[in-house]
Amino acid sequence: MSIASEITRIKDNISNAYTKLEEKGATIPQDKNSNNLPSTIESITGGGGGSSKEAEWWNIRTKNNTDWSNLFTFVNKEYIPQNLDSSTVKIMYRTFYGATFTDDMTKLNLENVENAESIFDSLAGFFEEFEFKDMNMPNVTNLTNAFGGNTYLTKIGKINCPKCKEFFSTFAFCDNLTTIGEINLTSAVSDASSTSYTNPLYDIFNYCGNITDITFAGTINASLNLEDAGNNLTHDTLLSAVNALGVTTKTKTLKLGSSNLSRLSDEEKAIATEKGWTLA
């Protein structure tokens, strides 16, 4: 191999390297030489996953795809593109099931999602605590297991979900979860007991245990077991639940447990009983 051909090969390799770096979202310098390669590599945006170029590819690929079922199931964060456009997606069944949590997950546009069953179920956090910010899901009807199995999930902001009818095990096994900014259970309507599989609020807080703060928006129209959420619910949380109870002529129960129940005054308990509810 001649010196000239070797120089050509090196130049071609450098040129190809810059092409790949640009695809990865790197900031490309004016002088594309070997001296600038290290700083160019360092300019690649870190964080949640793939580059903007990869996100662009994904967004074009899924532009007219309203179903993202199982799309990133068990995927490591390095392979989940940032800035995904989910604005037209209606089905997110198990979309990120078992995947590594990334901050970008909290920024997704979920306004048109109708089915979010197990969307963030059992995320891998690698022993690091994480939280979700406010989530606007005005059209979702199914949040079954949506956040279930997330041991390192500590906080969730406001969840706007006025149309949601299914909350089966939505937060189950989130044993370090302390706060849910707000949740609307209005559309989950049932006369079944809280221990019945036909109750849309069945096991919603099963094996949580450390929740202190929840704000209930709208009305509660199905028997609810809040004792599963823990024995340290704040007075504000207890009162929020009692005030949210819908008037009923059927047998419906708000289970708080003796520890939580003891923090309510007789007058506050009467708010529930006057609406036809049983406190336990």
C-alpha cells in the first residue's frame, strides 16, 4: 500500500466518522479533521437515549401509526430515542414495559392515548429513584397496571384522566411511592366490592404501603381500598377522598383501616355516611 493510498484511506475514514457523528446528533465543526474528533464525540447529546436523528427516523416511521403496543418493551435507555412524537398515538399497551426509565418518558404527548395498559409497568431504574411529572391523558380509558411494579418510583404529578374507566392495579407494588399529585377516578363506576375483580378500582394501590399524599379530583363512584396505600395517609388525603365520594344508594365502602380512620373526626366521617357510604 502506497503512502498516497494510505492517506486517502485515513481521510475517507475521518469523513465517514463525521457522517456517523452527525447522524448521532453531534455538533459538527467547520474543520472536519482528526484533531476535532474527540470534541465532536463529546458533543453528542447524552441523557435519555438515542439522538435527535434517530428520533426523527422513529417519528417518520410512526407518523401514521396510532398503535405503539410493545414498541420499547425491555429496551435499554440507550436505544430509546429522545423527543419521540406520540401526539397521534391512541394505543400504548406495554409500550415501555420493562424498559429503562428516562426523563423523556415524562415529556411524552399522551393527549390522544386511549389505552395505556401497562405503559410504564416494571420500568428498570437500576436502583435509582425516579418520578413522573404531570401527565395529561384526557382521552385515556384504561390505566390497568400503568405504573405497576415500579419499586423506585417515588412521586407522580397530576394525572388528568377524567374518562378512565379501568384502574386495575394501576399503582400496585410501587412500595416507595409517596405522592400522587392528583387523580380523577370519576369514570370508574361500579357497585362491586373493592375485593371483586369486576371493580375497576380493584387493587389500585395494592402493596404500595408508603403513600402519604393523594388528591382526588372529580368523584369516587366505586368501592375503594385506601388502606393498601399505607397507614400514613395525611389528613388532607383522607379528607380529599371523603369529599370526593359520590352519592350512592348502593352498598359502597371506602376502606381506610383503623389507623387512617382514627385521624378523621366524627363530623368528617359523617360526610361519607351521609352520602350512603360505609367507612371501614
